[in-house]
Amino acid sequence: MTAELTRGQNHPLPRARLEIRVSAGTPVVAGATLGDENGTIHGVEWVAHPGAPVLPGLEVSRQAAADHRLAVDLDAVPDAVHRVSVLLALPVAGQGPARFGAVAAPFTAVTGLDGEEVASYTLTGLESESAVVALELYRRQGGWKVRAVGQGYAGGLAELLADQRLPEAHQLAGGIHEAVARGLARSVPAPPARTADGDRSRPAAPAHGPDHGTAPQGATGRVPSASPYDPPAAASGAQPADGQGEHGTQRPYPGGPAGADRPSAPAGGAIDYSHPRRQSAAPPPPPPAAPPAEPGRPARPVAGDATGWSMEERLYNQVWGMFEDLARTTAAYRSAVDFADSRREKELDQVLSDPRSRIGGQGDAAREAARERYEQLVSRAGEVLDRDVAQLLAEAEVVEPALPAAYARWDNPVWHAYRVPMEIPMALRLGDLHLPEADRIRVPMLVRLPLERGLWIDSGRSASSDGAVTDSHEMRRLGLETAVAHAARLLAVYPAGEFTVHVIDPAGAGTQALAPLAQGGVLAAPPARGAAGTADVLGRLTERVDLVHMALRGGAPDALPPGLDTSQQLLIVNDFPHGFDDRAVNQLRYLADEGPAVGVHLMMVADREESAGYGPLLDPLWRSLLRLTPVPDDHLADPWVGHAWTYEPPLVPPGSQVLQQVLAQVAAARISWHR
């Protein structure tokens, strides 16, 4: 049951991994500070803000938005931290309100990762304040509690940070607002609404400045590593009636004080302090309900019936639910068969150990009875498996067509309506997974974005799942084609200008496979050739990683050199280790280890056998990468229930031009963005 707090009240936190959800009705800056037992902040590196959104155990949004989700892992915060204070501030740039008294009272909620609320707090009573400490998470007797604070500051962020005894309060506050202003300036605006006759109308200027949400930049919009908790943020523009913003943007969770539904105060008028759960406006619609089932049959599945704040999140959770259900029902079937085997063996051993069974037909009868019991057990287990698989297959048939582009196969019609997105999706499809007992079901293999580790497309000589052996030359070609398909999908799901691809092809062996990227105009530069080209690309990316790491360690993420590309970087390396000397190999290892934390990712197309001459030197490199194959292969292990899943790569259907069409739109959007 949710604890609805008032100012000063506290409530115990039952778990360490939490989300703090904010709904303000107008764009606000969300941040957090780490304090010691006295509440003192010991430096700018103890403040998570849009310019430096990640601290140990904590991540905040990078931009001002009406709705935020802050990720918290209390087990991961340093031992010296005793308080985590959640801050809200109004941006100083733009045409938005300058004080919280001019907007509806912000609402905050502490929830579990499943969306279940632990405690909520509505920040009423604010007037001239432009910054406020909303909540405080603090240690108490070996556990953690949340306290509703609601302490506002008319002097804004600078006064708030100074009150927490931060020496660099004014400089940091200025840096935070500057980072927010830069992010808003780079955000892609929502497309104008269509009029009744289908023509594009001139968009009206927003009343309180653009609400671009958490547009990604760098890693998690960000220079540091990705968080699994970042949602799609609310985009500017009107919200469709189904509760989802254009391009799948999320609305506040059902039952919460949705910013668009909460009455805001007119300029110079009274503020509405009504309870956020007693709204006159209709709440966002719940997830779609399953159609009524026929008598004696299970309910028919429906796409998006899992928990989540948006259809994208509900579909993501539903896909993972299908994966877990298939793993669980297959494990139950295998366990039942193993039990039947062991029982039959035990009964046969008993028959053979009894001398009386060797006389007459008693032994044959006992063996026949054991066989019949075995077949009955296996038959019942098979019936349960068939029932569960049929239900999952029915669910897959309705879920697959409903998936957004980032989750969909290349043959999904959603790609025919593709438009360059305005925000990063939650996850990306890297292929399909299936088990031999349920070969008809293909579960999408989804990984969270931004990528937390690099990818290794194994081009070594391999036998596919159907037993066919592919020679090394063909495997190298298929491996690079698979890498191109992955890179194209990454380019397609990121906003314009937020993803940059580099290619190293030392011998030029991948010219034909790389043609869609090279000719599509989506590469940062033509594929690097020879030792000199390899050294140049590796040197520039290594320097970028060094600069960002130094800026973060120095607590000055805004001090990066002008013109530094802060977008996500992907390096595709073909035909490794050909063309790599010892220095290049060390740089590659460095990028694999340190790059993902600052938005530099690696995609290797390589045969590990060909680099055996380096010995164990490269073992950490291969272990740091997620191994994928260009042909179906059962190499992905499942430590949860012990399954070996067969992986199928997401290749473009033969003869399809969908990849070229998508890349053409990406290239056009990149050109417009750079203008």
C-alpha cells in the first residue's frame, strides 16, 4: 500500500533498487545530491545533474522535462553517503515559469522497478521558490527511509546547493543551467500537428517552453554509461487520446497526477492544491484488457498487457515475460522427463535385482509396467508443454505485429512507416531466441540502450543449428552483413545526430557488404584502410574516451573541448587482427574496457582463432563482448534455468530494400540536423 506523505513525514524503504518518479506539468530540471551524515556535500562530484547524470548508485535525466524517472540503487552508493536528496528546479532559459507558485504542485513518487509505489509526496505550498529539495533518502539503523522535505529556495539552485554547504554552489548551478540550455537547443522538435484536411499546420509556440523530455546524448544522453531505467520522455506537442505521446512518448503512470491532466494555475491566479488523486479530468487509460475467453479456454492474449508507463515499456516487459514463461515451462518439461527417466531406471533396477522376477513372465510384466508409467509421465508433461506453448504462440502472434521499430524484425510492416525518432527507445532487438521443444516460437532478444557492452560477430568457421557447415569465407561475408544490419538498426532508432558510426576495414575486404552504410551517407567518414587509417580512427576514439573520463573524474563534464562529438560512437572493426599492430591491439582493448561508460562502443567482426597468436592477451577482450553469430547457433547460455538458447541473427529478407530506405531517411535527418 502506498504511503502518501506530507511535509516532514518519513517511510521505510523495503528495497534498495528504486525509481523516483516526478510529474510537474511543466519542464523542470531533476537532480540529486549525495551527503554525509550531516548532509554536507563534499564536492561537485557528489551532485548528479543533467551535465553529469550518473553517480555510483544514482542516475538522473539529462534535460528538463515535465516527467522524470530517476534510478537509485542504494546498495551501490558509497558507504560515506548517508543522504540522497532529490532536487527540482525550473530552467532559467526559455519562456517557462520562473517560480513554482505559477504551476501546479509537482508530484513525486518512490516506486519499485515493477512500478509499485512505495511512497508519494505532492509539493504544495510553494510560491516564489524556483528550486526545491523534494525528497530525502537517508540511512537509519542499518536501513533506508524516505522523507518528504519540500524545502524551497527563491534563490534557485545556487542557494539550494549553498545551503547544503557546497563551496562551488554558484559555479555548479550555472553549469547545470547551461547544460540544460544546450540540450534543449539540440533537441529535435515534435512534428506539427495535422489539420482536418491532412495539411501540416503551423505549430503554436508552447506556453512554457518546449518540453523535450530526456533526449539522449552521449551514453544515456550522457557521457557516462547507460542506465536500464531511462524511459522515453514526454515530447512537446499534443497528446493523442490513447494516452501515448507522438513517437511512443510516455505519459505519467495511471492514477498519478499526470502533468497534462493536472489543472495548472493561470498567470497571476490562484493555485489549485486539490489532491492529485482526485482529479476531474479523465486519467490516462489503463493497459488494454484481454478479450473475454471462451468457456473452458484460456483468455486470448493482447499486445501490451504487461505493466509499464508506456506502450513501449509494456511491450518490453511482455516480451521478457514471454521469455521467462517459455524458459519456465521448458524447464518443467525437461524436469518431468528427467524424473520419468530416473523412475524408470529405478524400477528396472529393482526388477533385475530380484531373483524372483527372472522366473516366468514376472520380469517382462514389470518392465512393461515401468515403460507404461514412463510413457504416461512423459505424455502428461508433453500435454502441459503443448498447452503452454500454444498459449505463448498465440501471444507471440499478437505481440510481434504491435512491436515498435526498435523491437521489430526487418520484415515487420512498421518499417514502412519509419520516421527518424526524437528520443532513444528503451531497448533494441538483436535477434531471436528459441528452444528445441518450442521451435515455432521466436522470442525477440532485446537489450537495453545505450549498450552496456560491445558486440562480437563471430565469423569463425561454424556449424549452424541445422547441421550445415559454412566455410570461413562465407562466414566472414555473413558476419559483416550481420554487423551492417545491427549498425543500421542502431542508427535508425537514435535521434538525428545522436549516433555516429566509424568503420575500420584494413584490407578493404568488406567493401561490398559495407556498401549500404558507405553509400547511404551515414558514416562519419569512409571506411579506414591500411595501418595508417586504423591508427587514425583508434587514436581519435581513444583520445575522446580519455578526455571524457578526465572531465568526469575532475568534476567538470562541461569543460570538454568545443566541437567534441558527444553522441554515441560505434566502431565496426572488420577482419581483425589483420592490419593491427601491438599498439592498435592495446587501443582496441582499451576501447572495449573503458569506452561503453562514456558512449564509445565496439562491434567486432572477427574469428577468434585467427588472433590465437596473441595468446591470453586478448582473452579479456573476447569476454567483454557479447558474442553473436551470423548463422543460427545455440551458443547463448541461460544461467537462470540452465537452457542453451538458439540465437538467430536479424538479417534483412533477401531482395528487400527496407535497409536502404531506412538509411536514406537517417542520412537526410542527419543533414538537416547539422544545418
